[in-house]
Amino acid sequence: MKQRWKIAGFAILSLCCSYAAADSLTDLKSALGRYPGTTMLKATVEAKVLNRNGEGKDQEEINGSASLTVEDGPRGLQMHFGRETLQRVEQEERAKEKDSKARSPVSVAMRELGISDLRTMTSSAPQLSRRLEKAVLRSERQDVLNGKNVRVLNFEIPIDKLSEKDKKYIKKYDGTLEVWIDSDGTPLQMKATEVMSGRAFVVISFEARDEEQLTFGVAGDRLVVLKKERRVSSSGAGERADSRVNKSLQILS
């Protein structure tokens, strides 16, 4: 009889945890709806890139940074690169014409400041909402972030999020998503991890790991990304590659 009560107790506890997690997900989705991103925003965004390809004496490294000023308002999203940055890109392009092996760290960093990523950083609620559409809620836990009690929602990312072309080559996939939320459901931090392995062109085996962490902030009716860190590592066909990109957004008055 005691064993039955113990099993029933675990079942009730599990059911209560499931309801609590579902309520927290409702809080998160409701909070995202409060940030349509219509408030005028002006900010500087900086990207720092460190790419390493190969190993040992054959390893190639690119270490560069670039920044811009971005404005988002009634006239849409506008990007402004400083004159010094544009001059450095021009110098790199001239060097490339003379030597195809010349490195272009500023140009590489500038490519990380594309329109898609800037939209996410300046108004991230829509993108996070879309990300949650395919994510499967698994559990919830309590945590402390910057001295405050918060809730952490744990999701599984199904392989269905990948394109049909990519899925053909992937044999093993594991994707997780964690979102830290405050008492009213506003997201404070997010961490996504994807680990995959497979085979391409029959004989080439590969492994890859993609880790991304975001720190959110609020500006008017906008949920913005104040800090974004991403690391992608891969190996295959006897080659190794490692990429680290750090981005930051600073709101201007």
C-alpha cells in the first residue's frame, strides 16, 4: 500500500510540475506580445569575430571587429557605418586584389552585422516567438540570475527545424533551448545548443556544435538583445574550424 501511495505521489508531483511549466510558458508568450517594437530606437552595435581554421602550423586565424549605428523607427531600419570602418574595408579589398591570401578581419566582422541579425537585436520578441513555435517544452526549474529569483524553461528543439537538405546528411541531432524569465514572464536570457553529426558524400563524416547565448533588455516597447555570444565548432574530412562571435548593443539617448 505504501508503494502505491509513493507512486501516486510521484505522479501528482510530475503533473503539478507540468502545469507549472505550462503556466510559465503562457507567461512568456504573453510577455512577448507586450513588445511589438514600435518605439524609436537608436543604438550602436559592435561585432567581434575570432575564426580559426585548421590545426598546428597550418592554422589560419582571423580576429576582427566592426561597429555601426542603427536607427529603427517610422522610416524603418537604417544602418550607418563610420567613415573609418569603410576606409579600412576599402584597404582590405585593395590588399585582396594584390594578394588573394590577404586577410580581411574588418570585412568578416561587418558580415556579422547583416540586416537579419540587426532586426533580431533591435526587436527580438517576434524572432523568439517564432523560435518557440517548433520548440517542445520539457521542464521548468528555479534559478537565481543577477541576484533575482527567476524561472528557467527548458525546451527540446526537434530536428524538424532543419531544412530538408540538411536533414539528409544528419544522422544524430540534439537541440536544446533554455529561456530565463522574470516574475511577469519577460525573457532575461536565452541559451540554445545544437549538436549534430552525420555523413556527406558517402565518405565524409562530420561533427558540429553550435552554442548561442543572448542577454535581453527592454527599451520602450522593444525587447532588445544587449549581448549575444555564439560559438560554432566543426570537424570533418581531416579539418577543424572554430568560430566565436560576440555582439553587443548599446542604446543611445
